[in-house]
Amino acid sequence: MNSSITKPRTSLRRLIALGAASTVLSGCALAPGLNMSWSDPGPVVKTGDTAQQNEPPVAINEIDVALLRQMREAERLTLPSAASLITAPAPYVLGPGDVLNITVWDHPELAAAQVGTSQTATRTADPVAGFVIDQQGDLMFPYAGRVHVAGLRAEDAQAVLAKALTKSFVEPQVTLRVASYRAAQVYVDGEIHTPGPQSINDIPMGLYEAISRAGGFSPAADQSRMVLVREGVSHSINLSQLLERGQNPSDIVLRSGDVLRVPARDESGVFVMGEVNKPSTAVPMRNGKLTLADALAQAGSVTANSSDPGQLYVIRGSISAEPQVFHLDAKSPVSMVLANQFDLQPRDVVYVDSGNLVRFSRILSLLMPAVNAGLTAAVVAK
């Protein structure tokens, strides 16, 4: 009786020991990719009589002081410049849709030809009281006929109209001013409170004024990656960079037809996954900056029980032809100084690997149902 009980127990112990040994020996094969070793040269491939060592598909760069200096210098040389957008403001010229308020002194009857009934419009598209420039850029005025004023400044149009009235009046005294600016507009879109078209008037519209008219930035706005589309060409504007360099953003004067877009910060997010408390998408700060330490903090830091701080990776350009992988050994608290200086880029992937014991435990948990089933079958067979 005792010998029959001892045999199954001995078989059970041998089977568990065999399963544990096979798990340890084949851990990497059962869980490929869980341990990204930057020093592993890869498997040996035999071709004929020679053996060749496979090189790792992607070079892994160690995050250290030298790498940070190199990346800062490369960033300084490649940062977009807004110098091409800084131009001298041009005077406002009249265009189709503008509404003019014209007075000919001693001839108040001429004002009866103006359109509109009041000085304020109930809707934005409605013209106020005055003389509207048609789509051909012409102005119809009593006793002057059709006068072309598009492309002229207000004072020049006043002189042209006064000259045209000399055919019917002796030395007419004319006053011309713009009652409503509707010919030139810019469009502001994205993370602002009131997106939409903004009319350009005789005061040059700088970047700050355009944002202010649109209600200002929303809390989700990314002020470092604004885009200005002008004549079919996109220009990147980094507001934080301009201020750091001592440049006034108001020096960027918008022109008619420009489109200014303010993107959301989550469009430039970074994916944090692996052994962290809250795998999520980390978003940049309002100035567009996001360091490795910031991303880990937004993810609740690494898990103390299951993570391997020595295996922290940043994967950049994973779908490009030349992806990059960076490694940081974060076992020492001093290494977090490097993490606080390592700037992430949009769509980066931060991955924290698990520890060896955790990997073994997870693989063993997958094998145990099969082992238990085998033991049950063996006991039943006995």
C-alpha cells in the first residue's frame, strides 16, 4: 500500500521538476521579445561550412550624457525657424466686399444711394450702411459712375473718387473711410475657443492678435506645433521657441487667405506600456516638451514588484525605414537625471520590461494547467 502511494508521488515530483527545467531552458523561446537585450548578437546561422553571427536588426543606443549632448545639438540645428514669416506689415488695400462710408460735403443727397439701413449689421455677413465694392473691384457712386478702387489704399481711393466727381461738381470735398472690412480674412482653427474666419483691418494682424480674436488657446492646445498655411505651403510655428529666443510673435503678420491651425497636445502623445502602473498615452506640456521622466510620471511610474528598471527602452520611428531604439538602465536613482533630460518626440513608444522572475512565473502559470492535466491522466491510468 505504501509503495503504491510512493510511486505516484515520485512521478509527480519528477514531472514538476522536468517541467520547471524545461521552462527555464526554453523561457526565451516561449516568450519572445519580452527581454530586449542590447548586447545579444543574435543566433548563429550556418551557411555551408561557415557560421555567421546575425546582427541585431536595430542598433540600441545607450542613454548617457554624450548622447544627450548630441541630441541637443542636432535639435538646435534642425528646429524650424519663423524668420521667413517675419515681414514688414503692408498697408491695407481695398477689395471686393468692403463697405465704404463716403461723404461729399455740401451734397448730403448723395448719401441716399448707400446700401443698408443702419451702422450695425445683425449678422456678420450683412453689410453695414455704406457703398459696397462689387466683385470686379468697382464702386458705383452718383455723378461719378463706376470707379475702380480695388487694390488702392483708402486715401488713394478718396483722391480717385474726388477726381471723378469734378465732372459734375466744382472742387468737391470728399471724405472716404472703410465702414466694414470684409475683403481680407484669415481662418483660425484647432484648439481655440472660437474658431472661424477673422477679418483683417487697417491694423496689421499679428499672431497674438489672431489668437486673441479667436478667444485664446484652449487647455488642450499645443503652442509649440502650430501650423500656418500660406499659398499652399505649411510653415511650423513654435511659440515657446520664439519666446525663448526673444522674438516677438506679433512680428508674424498674417495675410489674407492664411490658415492658422493650433493642434491638440494629444496628437503628439507618447505611448507608455509594459510594466507601469497605468499604461496610457502621455501628452506633452503646454510648451510642447515631454521628457522620459514626465512620461513615466504620467503612467504612474514603473511597477515595483514586476518591472526590471534596468530594461527601459524608447522606440522611435517604429514604422519608418530606420527606426531607433534607446536604452536606459534606471536601476540607480541618478539615472532619472538622464531621464529628465531625454526629450521624447511625438508617437514614441516607452517600454518597461518585466523581471526574469516575473517572466518565469507567467510562463509557469501557462504550463501548469497542462502539467496538472497530465498528472490527472497519469493517476487515472494507474
